[in-house]
Amino acid sequence: MKQLTVFTPSYNRAYLLSRLYESLLRQTNQQFIWLIIDDGSSDNTSELVMSWIKEGHLDIRYKFQENLGMHGAHNTAYELIDTELNVCIDSDDLMPENAVEMILNFWNENKSENYAGILGLDAFKNGEIVSNRKFPENIKSGKYFELKNKYKLKGDIKFVYRTDIIKQFPPYPIFSGEKFVPLNYKYLLVDQSKEMLFLNKVLCIVEYMEDGSSKNIIKQYLKNPKGFEHERKVRMKYAYSWKERFRNAIHYVSCSILLKNSNFFNESTNKSLTLLAIPLGILLNVYIRNTNRSSWI
């Protein structure tokens, strides 16, 4: 049985998927399944994937669903995955040719019930890593949000999860009329459970497309306040420092204003911080409504 599932949520990305397909064909270790979650595409994604399945060069699984957004595609993927490990590679990304080999070798050499998986690096096409720094060389493992708080890690990295661990936690909520819940929600829940192994190797080559979530985070914030409000409630509860919990309380207030949620105080997971955050939450709400900058999101 194969040990790893590479899963790819895709929405009208047929024009990009071929690049990812070619990078997976070049993998030095082919012991993986490629699971494509077609999130309601209206382009030729289905025909393209079926042609690859017919070719038989990769072990491909394909699932079409109504459009639920990135988080809804993740929910479906986690329901379907039956391998020990899984990693999400987005439709606009690529895998270095030795990425699967590095993941499996590193995991099989270091795996333990104490670990929920592996944190690896993302890089741009020019080789520059996306995050502002690598993982601490003298530390074997740790927790993602602790890295962000203690070591000031910024920028995207790659998550390789044990499937049995990720399945233990509730799915991303689906809110009517919205298509986005920040994926950090699950990462934070896993953080409460086990540590992740650190692998200072590039597992994914990223390209942020103009129609992608990363470049449209302010628009996502305004269009999907329920999703962001939900995530901020969780982060208010579990963040590693008072400063980070307070920052999320400010965002929680801002999202609640967008939603006109008059019951936000009673629904808060940290009422004292929420009370303190109200003035700054109001200011943040005004700022977000009148800016294109994403530095505070």
C-alpha cells in the first residue's frame, strides 16, 4: 500500500494542472497517490484528468463536488485519503522531483507516535524560500504556531500530516453564502495535540496567481467574515501568547462588525480580551474596508 497522498483542490485550473502533473511524473519515488478534488469546475478539468488516468502513468483519484471553496475541498480530501501521510499541493504549485522521496525517507527514519507529521519549506521558482527563515537547526520538532510566535516565522510553509491525526479533528465549517475558511483553523487544532518534525528541505515550488487566495486576502476577508470570525475565535482560545490572543480578539471584533453580529461578546472564547479589543476592532474594521494592503490579515 502506498504511504503518501498528494491532494490538489482545483477550481477552473485546467490551464495550470498540467504543470503539476508533469512535476509528479518526474518524482524519483512514485509511491504516492494523486487525489484531485475538483471543486465545481466548469472548464475542461474533468476531461484532462480522465485523459491522464487513461494514460496510467500515475495513480490518480478524482472527485468532483459542488463548489464549496478551498476548505470544503480539504474536507472532502480528508474524508477520502486512506494513506498514512498526506500533503496538499495546490493547482498552481509544483513539487521538486525528489520531494516525495524526501518526505517518505525522512518520515520513515524519524516517525513516532509523538509526531503529527512534517513541516517542510516552500520556495519560489528562483530557489528563494517563501518563509522569512528556515526552521531552527538545533531543534528536531515543535509546533507551527509556536514557531510563528517564538521564532517569528512568517510566510507559507508545507504541511505533511499523518492522516489518522488530521481526521481526529472537526472538518472546516461550511457557511452559507461563503467560500473561504482560513486553513489555519486545523493547523492550530493539531498544535494542541502533537508536535511536527522539522525538515529544512523544499517540498513545494509555489507561484501566487492573481486569482489565488494569497493575493486576494482582503477580498476574502470582506466576502467571508463568518469564516474568518470562526478562525479568530479558535485562535483567541489557543494562541501561545497574550499578544497574539489579543491580536485575534481585535480581528474577531472587526469580523463581527462586518457580520452585524450583536451577540459577538457572548459567543467569544475570550470575553475579557474581546472587551479590551472593541475600540481597536472598530478601527481595524474601518481600515480593512478602505485598504488593499494585507499586512494585518
